[in-house]
Amino acid sequence: MASPLSHYLLLQVPEEATPEQLRQAFRRLSKRFHPDTTSLPAVEAEQAFQRLQHAYGVLSDPEARRRYDAELRLARLTAVSAARAAAAAPSGVPAPPGPQVPSVRRALSGGEWLALLLLALALVFSLVLGVGLALVRGAAFSTWPSWLPPT
């Protein structure tokens, strides 16, 4: 189901509409709202036609449509999360500010794995360097604690 201000509702098509269905809906509605062919006041017709053109422009571009659909899904998740938080919160206690988006576990990206590998290599290198310097200087690796009496 689309949100009240969604481009899909504006074009009167389902969210699964094909590019051909979008084009047909745009042509049908543009005849109704074009400032030259409508009986609406000029300012109102122009605004409605511009909204229609914008909606069709977003939905006819596959990449822009993918981003728009992702924004719609996020808005729905935020609304559901806010409704759950409001229902779960005791009366008189305000909900925390900001949208409550549920956490999502995901796999680490290649860049994150590389950063972890470099961090591990830096740790190993610093340990090897520290032990090597101690050996070169002749430092003792094991000393008896001063607070413990010798046996």
C-alpha cells in the first residue's frame, strides 16, 4: 500500500506497474490536468501537472524508481516502529525523539574486512617489534613481583 503522497497514488497505478502502465497513466492524467486542456484554474492546473510530471519522471527512470521505492519502504518501517513505540510506552511518558528504525544485521563489506585485517597486522607487528627490542636490549621476560615474597 502506498503512502498518501506517493507518486503511485498520484499516477493511480499499483507499485508493481510496468513502464507501459506508467506511460499510459501519465498520458491519461496529463490530458486531464494540462493547463491548456482542463477547466481547472490555471494556477491549480499548472501545479497539478508539475506534480504529475515529477512523479512520472521519478517512476520512469529505473534507478530513481529504485531509490524512491527504498524511501517508501523506510518511511513505512519508521511509521510502524513509531506506532509500536507509542503503543508500548506507558501513558504520560514521551517517546524518545527521532525515528526508531529496527537494527539490521548485515555481512561485513570488503572494505570492512580489509580494515580488520590491517588492524590485526598492526597489532601483530607491534607485538613482534616489542618482543624483538626486548631481546636485543637483554630485558628479562619474567620477573618476580616485588609484593610477593620469594619462596
